[in-house]
Amino acid sequence: MNIEYRVTDNVLFDPEKNDVLDGIVQRIDDGVFFGQWGRNNDGSPQRIEDSQKRYFKDGRNCVVILDIDQAIYIQENSYITGFKEIDYDRFDEMLNVLPPMRWGSYNCIEIFAMSERWSGCITDFYFHVDNKYFCKRDTLKKSCFVLAKELYEFLGTYKK
């Protein structure tokens, strides 16, 4: 007997770790929800309620069901950091380890992004201004002009 499942847009999400734990599928014949990857000891698909029970801690459920887009948004934003001053050697090492993305001068700040990503659109950006060097993890959806403005604001030297 062939059992059919429908993939949903929902996932089992751990808000403490900002991590997607499992996809959620629905059995077509009876509408019951299962974890996409979670399995019982006998190898059968695990009902989503049973998957959630594995994450009970201190008498409370520590996971939530979220829309996949919402989960990805939360997860990606958890990777974003503030500016951190680095030295020239670190800047140069990152510039030469992989081909840089968006390498250029923006509002008198040399900026490049790493081509390797942390998650989705999140990567490390590197900055050179006034003989100082910085790094920041942020989204590639943000323009380098906006990142330059943010660095000037961080340094307290932004001028319109």
C-alpha cells in the first residue's frame, strides 16, 4: 500500500537555538501531520505531536510550529552581528581567501563581502576606513551604501 504525503509550508522550530528541527508533512488520506525526517524506532514516520514531546523541558514545550519563511527570517537574523574592529592582517586574509563579492569603495569606505555564506543571504562584510579595519555579519540584501552609513554612525562620524 502506497501512502501519500503532502509537504506543508510549516516546520518544527527551536526558538532558543533559532534552528529548524524538522519539516512537516501531512498524510493525504486522514490529514494527520508528521515530521518529514523524524522517525519512530521501527522506522515509521513520527507524528508531529510525538516529535514535539521530545523537546519538552521543565514541563513546557520548547519548540513551535512556524511557517518556513518566518523560521528562515528568524534564523538568518540571529546571525547578524555588530561592527568589530580587526587588524589589517585579518582584513587582508579574508580579502584573499575566497573571491570577494561587492568589492569597492562606498562613501569613501572600502568594503567587500565574503562569497561564503553563514545562511541564506547572511555573510561577513569587511571594511577599511581611515587606516582602521572592521567586520560585521549582515545580509546581502542590504546595499553597501547602507552598510557604509551604518559604519559611519557606529564611528560617530556620519555626515549627510
